[in-house]
Amino acid sequence: MVHTQEKCLILEQVKSIVETSLQFLMGTKESGGNIKNLQWHKVVDDNSDLLTRSIHKLVHTLEDQSSSIGIMSGLSENIRKLISTLDTTMLTNQGHFVDYQTCMVEILRQMARTTQEILTQTNHTDNIRHLANQLTREYNELINATYGAIGTATTNDLATRIKTVVADLGLTCVELIEKLGSYQQNNYDQNFKSDIEILSQKVIEKISYVLAALQASARGTQACINAASTVSGIIADLDTTILFATAGTLNSEFDGETFADHREAILKTAKALVEDTKTLVAGAASSQEQLASAAQAAVRTITKLAEVVKMGAASLGADDGEAQVMLINSVKDVALALNNLINVTKTASGKQIDDPEMLKLKESAKVMVTNVTALLRTVKSVEDEAQRGTNALEATIESIAQELRLFNNGHIPPNQTTPEELIRVTKQITIATAKAVAAGQSCRQEDIIAAANLGRKSASDLLFTCKSSAYTTDDKALQQRTLDSGKSCIKHYKELLETIHILIQKPSNETKQKLLNYSRMIAQSTQELVQCAKQLKGADFIDPDDPTYIAENELFNAAQSIESAAKKLSSLKPRRKPKEIDDNLNFDEQILEAAKSIMNAAGALISAATSAQKEIASKVKTRTNPFLPKNVFSVSTINKGTSPAQLSSKSGSEEDGQWSQGLISAARYVASACHVLCDAANGLVQGYGTEEKLISSAKQVSSNTAALLVACKVKADFMSQSQARLQTAGNAVKRAADALVRSAQHAVEMQREDKYFEVSMRVVPGIAQEIKCKEVILTKERELDEARNRLKAIRLAKYGHTEQDSNEST
């Protein structure tokens, strides 16, 4: 290792591992044989996880730094060893060739992206080291997938060809990595750089050979893989279009365009997609050529269908946003069904008619036809306001039923979400439930379509988040309880929508009563989900609505805002001036340096305030931990009377909310004042600003800083270190602001000293000069009074004081 920083990093990580190991051993000693010592059990679990993460981090650091000194031979040797295992290792009777083919295609695409990134990062040696390690790890994953592909290949020729092209790719990667090592030692040699470009292109060429080998043997399944990727992009584009429609900004590019201009094109394309779907399903039992042709035709048709539906939705106009969302949701359902059908067709290709995968293929085809039928029904009635809401409700019910089937498929999601996100989506389904109940009571079509559109998204988000959050824990009981609660919630919501559908057809008081019953069931399910989320997070759970948590986030936002203002300020340069007599006085540079000092001090202030806020939040979290014992008062006790202690505990959250709002406002004011100061300094330096505005801005920063200090001290421990740092940072801001004010005032005084007045000694011109001076004085006095009145109005609007209170404070 050459660099001191790299050595220090290794030593710090080793030190961290040793310290964590010591804590781990002490915890094991204290808790050994004592099942009741839960405090030390938690210490053991926490230090075990921390030790594992620290070791993994050290391993990655050593991998990165082993190549940082130009020694890429270790990476090259690893790839050579992997290549040698191709002749001795294969996985037989484990999975299907299609699964390994899909995995290899994804890895090869990632390798191509990494190689392209190497070409753009040749001037950054640190990035090259990281990319070389990444390329090696990706090739390792490719080799593991290749073992299965070789073992499940349909012919020996196919297995041999895959083995050959993967080995050639590995040898080319070895050449590239070794050349990168040589380039690190001589990064000024342009010959090495050109060699790296040639080898990178060669790696990409070898990747295409591997893809061709996979495609030659199974052209149909490869076409399905490419088609599924394309359809996923179409779905993402439709989601973006829904956002525009929801925001009311989806408009047609042509004036006078109506939906009737696109209706026939949509119907014709949708019917063509049904025919392509039949061909695709038949292709699963046909040759690879027929399957590839069917997949490509289906992709072309869904692409065209998505485009004509988007144009049709735009022709409805932004004023009819709910109808636009309903229409785009319909074609999105078709795209989702097609994506699932393509994936199932890829897996079922070549299977026997009685294979379970063929049964899945039939079910997927039925869902596809159902969704296309729903799209046709929506297109025919989108302009009929009397049936629009009913059709939207039916489409939403079918969509939620399909989401529930996917939820129950038993597949573990690749990504995980936080318990806080789970709580957020429960609030969305609560809002959707309230809107659905209101729509059921009114039975108005516009209310029903709005409730259906909102419910579709809320149900989909809750199921996805619930499943991805449940698998974050190893507790099987908690995991199953979370899944069951989410499934129960959406099942009740679906039944609520079905009840509304019945209510539209046959209104009755008995049916309306069912709406309230289902809403109570949904509320109970969401409460169970919230409890599951708290247990998933454990003692570290943070309520997204906690005022202290909100205040901490706002402080971080204020810090980022001040950082952006500081970056903007650092890019400013003093304006060029003609050479003056006094070369020592460079006012622009003084202003910029003083403003930069204020920005740095303000940034330190917000950081100190964030630290103080974390300290307060930790105390509040300890006080309000849901797993700690707390007093619970019965309804009868509350009705009989409430003690002062109970009143204080009841109003504690309100006080926290009021205090947090004050802290948030103070932080925002500091950030806003810093931006105004930055603009004032820029204006003065560029020549169109005034010193007075700069002085006022600096004083405002100082004033807002004082308010932030007061807000932070309200609930803090005045003896804590964070409060000391906060006070120090506040004093630094005040000193920097005072320095800027003195510099600006000095400049104003210098300008005043430079002004000379020529007084005329003649009678008439002298009287004219005096009248003109009095006119200027009266004008300035009037402007001063107007400015004071504006300031008073601003303060009255901001703080809500009476005029008498305002005058007394003034």
C-alpha cells in the first residue's frame, strides 16, 4: 500500500473489528446460561450483526486496495481458476435451461455496462480499481450460471459451444484487467489507453458471442427474454403518463382533436393483440422460430396499442383527468398481463401438455383475454359519463383480484422495503377506503371513478410493500402474520368495492350498512399491519409522523439548502474593475470572503442543531417506546375525571408538535436568509445590487440564527455537548455576519466620503438647488414611512399580533 489514507482505513476497520469482538465476547459471557438476561441477549445479537458487517466491509476494502497499487494479477488469477473449472463442473437435473439462460443474459448485460463504464473512467484510477473488481465478481456469477446451462443443455454441441464462448470471454477479461494494472503504473502513456479501448471493445464483442450462442439454441426463449424487457419499459412509461394525467398536464398536441379520432385505432390494435396472444400461446408447443416470431409480433402490437391509447387519453383533455387515468390503467393492465404471459410462455416452452407450466400458461392467457376485454369495454364507454364509473370499478376489482393472486404465488421479492414505508401505505389505503365509502354513499359516477383509480394504486402499493417488508425478518410467525394482515386488508377492500358495485345497481340501506362494516374490518387490518411494522423494526422503530423525526428531517433539508447556497457562492468571482489609486482595497473580495464565512458557519450551525435534535429525539423515543410499559386509562376512568398528570401526558404530543413546528420554521428561516444573502452578495459583486440590501440580509441571518438557538434550547439539556457545539456555531454565525456588516458599512462610508457637492453662489441657481434637496428629503421620508408600514404589515401577517402590540414591540 502506497497511500497513507489507505493504510489508515485498513487499521481503522481492523480496530473496529477488534472492539466489536471484545463487546461480543463480553456479552456472550454475561448472557451465557441466563435466558432471563434479555438486555445482554440484545447486545450479543447487535454485536454479532455488526461484527459480520465489519468483516465483510474489510474484505471488500482489501479486494479494492489489493488492486489499487496496480497488482491486478490476483483478479486475473481468479478468472483463470474459474475458467479451468468449466471442464470439471456442471449442474445436472437442477432446474431448466431457460432459467439459466435468463440469468446469464442479465449478467452479460451488466458486464457490458461495466465494460462501457471502464471506457469512460480511464482518467480516474480509483474508479478503475472498483470496476475491475466488479467485472471479476460478475464473471464469477456468470460461471456459476454457466455450470447449470451446460448441465441442462439439450445437446452436447450446445454445451460445448457455451463452454467455449464463456471461456473466451474470461480470457479477454484477463487481458483487459492486466492492461488496466499496467495503465495504473503509467497512466500518462496514451498507448495503454488506446489498448484498453481496444480490449474493452473486444470484451463487448465476446459478450455478443455468448448471447448468440444462447440465442442459437433457444431463439424463441431468447426472444421472450428480450420481449419481457421491452414490455417492462412500456409499463414504466405508462406509469409516467399516469403521473402526468393525475397532475392535470396530459394534453393533446393537436387542437380540436377528439377521442373519436382514436377509438377505431385502439379497438383494431387491441383485437390484433388478441390474435398475437393466441399465436404466442401456441408457440410454446411449437418450434423456437415460431415462438420467437410470436413474441416479436406481440411486442410490436403492445407498443402500438400503448401509443394509440396514450394519444386517445390526451385527446380527452386535462380537465377530464380521472377518465385519462382510467383509460391508461386499462392498457397498463393489458401490458402487465402480457409481460406475465411472455414469462410463463418462456418457461413452458418445450414442455409436455400435462406439465404444470402449461396449466399456468392457460391461466395467464385467460387473464390476458380478460384484460383486453376490459380495455375494449373501457374504450367504448369512456365518453359515456353514465357508465364510466361502473366500468372503472369493475376494472379495479379485477385488477385487485390479479394482484392478490400474484401476492399468493410464494415468490420471495428481490427487494426489501422498510417498516416505515409499510406504515405509509396503510395510510394510503385508509384514505382510499374513506373515499370509496363516500362514493358508495353518493353513488355519483365521478366519485366512483376517482375512488376506483385511487384504490387500484393504493391496493397495489400495499401488497407490494407488505410482501417486501415481511421478508426483512427471520421470524416466521411475524412474517406470516404480516402477510396475512396485508392479504386480509386488501381482501376486505375488494369486498368493499364489490358492495359499491351492487349498491350502484340496487340501492338499499342494508347494502349501505355493509360499507361501514367493511371499512371497520379494513381499519382493524391496518392497525394489525402497523403493529407488525413496529415489531419488524423493533426498538429502532420511528413513527413517520413523530414531530421530532420531522424536525430532524427538516434540519437535514436546511443543511442541504445552505450547502447549495455555499456552492453557488463559491463559484462567484469579483467583477473586473479599472485599476484604482488604492490597490489594497478590494471590496468585492472582502464581501465574497465574508459571505463564504457566513455560509460555512451557518452550515456548521445546522449540523450542530441536527446533533442536538438527535439527542432530544433519542430521549423522546425512549420515553415513548411502544415496547416499554405505559399507563392505560379505561374509558370509564376518563369519563369520571382526568387528573392533572393525565392532562399533561395527554397534551405532551401536542406540545412536542408545537415545539417541533417552531424548530422547523427556525431552520427554514436560516436557510432562506442564507439564500437571500447569497443573492445579495452576487448582486453587489456583479454591480446591480446595493450595500444596504447586503447589510439587511446579513442582519437577517444573524436574527434567524438567534431564533434557531432559542428553539433548540427549549427541550434540550443545557449541560450537553451538543448544546455547547450549537452555541459555538451560533456565535460563529453572528461573528461572521457582524464582520460582513462592518465591511459593507465601511464601503458605504468610503463612497460617502468620495462624494463632493458643488454649491452655486448665484441667487437663482442656489434657490433651485435648495428646493431640489428639500424635494429629495421629502421623497425619502415618504419612502421611509411606506417601508415601515410594509414591514409592519409583514410582521402582522406573520405573527398575528394586534396593531397595538406591534407598536409596543417596535
